[in-house]
Amino acid sequence: MEVELSDATGESKKPNSQDTISFNVKFSGRSIPVSLSPDSTIKDLKSFLQPVTNVLPRGQKLIFKGKLLADNMTLKASNMTNGSKLMLMASQGLHQGDGPILKEARPVPVSRRVDNIDKKVVENKQHFLDKNRLDRWKATGVIALSDSNLKAIPDEVWACGSFARILDFSNNSIRVVPAQIDCFSGVQKLFLNANDILDESISWEGLRSLKRLTVLSMNQNHLTTLPPELGSLTSLRQLHVSNNKLCSLPSEIGLLTELEVLTANNNRISTIAGCIGNCSSLIEVDLSSNLLSELPETFSKLINLKALHLSNNGLKSLPSQLFKMCLQLSTLDLHNTEITIDLLRQFEGWNTFDERRCLKHQKQLDFRVDSSAKFDEGADKD
């Protein structure tokens, strides 16, 4: 490496082989070629090495033939000649910029270096969040991933296995429910509402293994049928399949003797199998907005039924023993059907049903009035 020096007149000139000493400085595994005047001091040499090594002059220690060279010594006084070799040692903490320039080191653009650091920070943070989330899922048993823009069930979810009690994947774009769903042997509630699930993309073989499942909600998908495997979910208490394209309910639904709530409104159901009467625990049934023209007589066996929603169907009559046998029934929605009040009055048990219905509405009205009065009374006292 050549440097320009100034003569006595202040004009710069290039040194030649007669008035310079060419030598090498070893530093961090590399050799730095230097050419300086014999009258240059060690301090001058350190200043020259600073931009080359990124080591401040006060942090440099130059050693020649085992001796530490002082700043005020000249190269000539140090007995240096052409071809001499010096060793540079840098004191820790006295580097400028990004530290010493080491062997084969390449400058890294600041923007790229920052991007790499940011990316690594994000990756580490994401790993921490994923691990933290997985630990939380296992601790609480609740995996809540609704409205998460999912197209598939995330891989880390499967790691929860038997720890999961509640799974909520509602309001996503999930298409496939794989057979692997059977790993959630302890799950009690499964929400798959508002996804893109088709008949062929859901593994009922996997679902039938969820023996502890009490709530299954698959509203607003693209289902056209419910398979016989549904009858294997004998612990089911709530089944929600509204806003699909179902044409019927499977006869195996009669095996769900613990079922309390059935919502299947806004489908294309035209018939209900008589085995529905075996679901003796049913409390609420919503079959509104379907294509029903009649209900099976076995509906009268639902002695615990309290609410029956049948609006927007083609019904012309009801099971003959419905009001006589279903003594807890107090809510009956028949809007937009062909059933008239005159027809209902002909049913045995209608009068007692009507009394329960009126009593229920009166209690609701009294509650609203009482609550309002108490609020007003409290307000007046202020």
C-alpha cells in the first residue's frame, strides 16, 4: 500500500524505494503491507493503521523483535528495514465503529444487518409466543382460534392432544377436518362454525372417537348430510347444524339420548325420522326455515321439551298428542306456516299449554316492570 507524504515545501510527492521502508504488520491472522518514511514515528504508523484495522491508536501495541515500540520512536531508530515484520495487538474496548477488521471480514450493509437482526428477533419472539401459547393451551385446555384467518388447523394444535377440552375454530376458512381429530380424546366442546367444510372434507371416523364431546357446533358450512357416525357421540348435549344444506337428519340421531338442544334451522330438511322421539332429554328444538310438511307422532314423546321453533315451513298440522304429553312446552313458534289458531284449539291439552304460555309471558313482563321500578326508585332517592 502506498501513501503520499509531504516534503518541506508542503507539496505532496510519492515516496520511492530510496526514502521509504516497506514492511508488513501482522494483525488478526492477516498481513498488512505498509510503506513509510524512515523518519516516521510509531505514532504516525498507528494513525496509518487506524482506518485499516478499526483500532484506535491508543489501543494499538506494536511489537518488533519482541520489543514494544514507543510512540515517539522513529522507524529508523527502531532498526526497521525493508521486509521487516511487526505484530499489532489491540486492546479490548478500544475499537472504533464495528470493532476490528478481522481476516477475510467483509463489510455488511447497515440495512441488511438491521434486517437480519430484526428477522432474528421476530423469529425468536414468534418461537417464544408459540411455545407460550402452547403451554397456555395445555394448562387451560382451551384452544380459541376463531377469526384467525386459518385455512387449516395449525400443526401446533395437535400437540395438545388429550389436554384440550374446548376447541374453537369458528369464522375461518378451514376446509378439512382430518382423522387426526381423534387425538383430542378429552375434548368436550368443538366449534367449527362459519368455515368451508364439505361432506367429504370432514372425517366422521375421527369425530366418532370423541366420546366426551358434549357440544358440536357446525353452523354455516356446506354440509348436505350427517352420517350414521353421528350416533356414536352419545355424550352429546348440544348439536348445532344451522345454515347448511341438509336434506334430512340421520336415523342414528335417536341414539343421542343425552341431547338437550338441537338447532337445524335454515336447511332443506323435508322429513324428520320417527326415532327423534328417543331423544327424551331434548329441551329446545329449532327446525325453522326448512321444507317440513309434517312432524312424526313420536315428537310427543319429548316430555322435557320446552321450546319448539317451526316457523317458515309448510306445516299443516302437529302431532296429535304434542300438547297432552309435552307438559313443559311453553314456547311454540309457528309463524309463516299453514297452522291456524282455530286448528290448535282442537288439540287435546291446548288449554293447559296456552295457560303455561301466558304465564311465562306474564312472568317476563312482570320481571321487566319490577326491574324498571326498582331502578326508578333508586334513581328518585338520589
